[in-house]
Amino acid sequence: MTGRLPSGLLVSALLRRVNDAGGFGIVLAKGDPQGGAILVIALDPGAPPRVLERGIGPGGRVALIDSTPTDDIDGYWRRRRARDPDLWVIEVDIAAAERFAAETIVAD
């Protein structure tokens, strides 16, 4: 058993935190409740949309990685989801969206 929290719990926590802070969050695609990867589409007012996910950062530690494509975000996450049906896709619309995602899905 690992010390990592289930993906479904992390997604619920992120959506709850965003909602409680006055933002809006939605599940665009539901993944594996235990170990599915989580892709966050961050809609931060006044900034272009970004795609963020948990991964290994430059220092070898778990980090939030910016994987924003240069073209269509909708097409990008749909292609990723077609290859990985366990992938969660979450959209959050709140100021400091990256901070909410990092504090919730990286710091578990």
C-alpha cells in the first residue's frame, strides 16, 4: 500500500476547494477512482487557459507540470483520454487556479 490518496478523492477535494472559494469546477471525464492520472484545465481570469498535471519535476520530485498544447486544448485532452481511459479531466475556473491544483493534487 502506498501513501498516495486515491485520484477520485483528490478530484473531489479540488472541486470542493474551488467551489468553496467562489470558483467553478467540473469533471469533463471521469477516470479510475483509485489511480487515474489527473489533468487539470486551469481557467485563470485574465490569463490564457493552461493544462496542468501531476508529474516528476526537474529535481526528481513530484510537481505540477504545465503540459499546455500549442493548439486546441479540447482536442488535446480528448486524444489523451482516448489513449488513457483512466485519465481524469477536470476544468477549474478561479483566480490562482494553478495554486489550487498544486496544493490539492501534488501535496497529497
